[in-house]
Amino acid sequence: MNRNMIATSALIALAIVGLMWWGGANDVPAHSQPDVNTNSALSASERMFDFGVISMKNGNVDHVFKVANPTDKDVMIERLSTSCMCTTAYIIDGASRTGPFGMPGMGYGSKASKLLRARGTMDIDVVYDPNAHGPAGVGPMERFIQLTDVNGGVLQLQIKALVRP
């Protein structure tokens, strides 16, 4: 092999290792997720939904979370984001459906700018696409949805499933 070929091979190998390290650095195990619900004015009677066993061949599944503002002040939801590109969310407020919101940097917006009136409620429709990761996406899945208000408070919702082909 000549020097150029060796140098090119080494650079490609280094780039692959670097991408694997960078991608792995963003994987946070579910058990180490911080409790982000402590400073949010928003609440949800259900913060986690388990779809159980789902099949890739049956396509998308969704679940609607009920979010409330139990305070006597309006709350502006600044952002709505998801932890993975396979998950999107929509704000449903009466007849209005806003979204999709998704993982920042993956082609979806996260800027919501939606007002939740004092003592009001709204629905968050969370859609999970079990085919988004291809055949490697089978097995247990956990995803997170975060609503961030203008004061920095975060309400975190979670979906789970066991994905089969």
C-alpha cells in the first residue's frame, strides 16, 4: 500500500470511531434521566404510557396525554420536544392542532409558543413510528417528551413499548 492509501484508511477509521463515540455520548440510560418535573407549573395525571407489545408492520401508534395548568396564572409553553426523531408530538387545544414537534435538529421545530390558560387543559398527542430505526429498532423502547415553559419549568412525559417486527 502506498502512503496516501494508508493515510486515507486511517482517517476514515478515525472518523468512524469518532462518530460512534459522539453518537454513544448522547445515549442517556432511562434510569439516569433527571427528575425534570419538579419546577414546572404544568401537570399531567399520567406521565408515562406503555404501549405494550407493538408490531413494526402495523405502523405508527399514538397516545394522548392530558396536560393541565392547575395554577391561577396563564403559562406560556415555549418549547415542545421529543428525545428521538422517531417520536413526534402535537398540541391539541380545542379544535386547534399544532405541530408536529420533534427532536431538535432533526427537521422538526420545537418552538411552541402556546398559551395554557389558568386552570385550563390541553392534549398532547404523541406519535411513535416503530419503523423509523429500521430492523435495528426492535426490542424495548423508551422515549421522552418535554414541555418547557417560559420560566424554564419542564414537564416530562414518557412512552414505552416492546417493538416486534
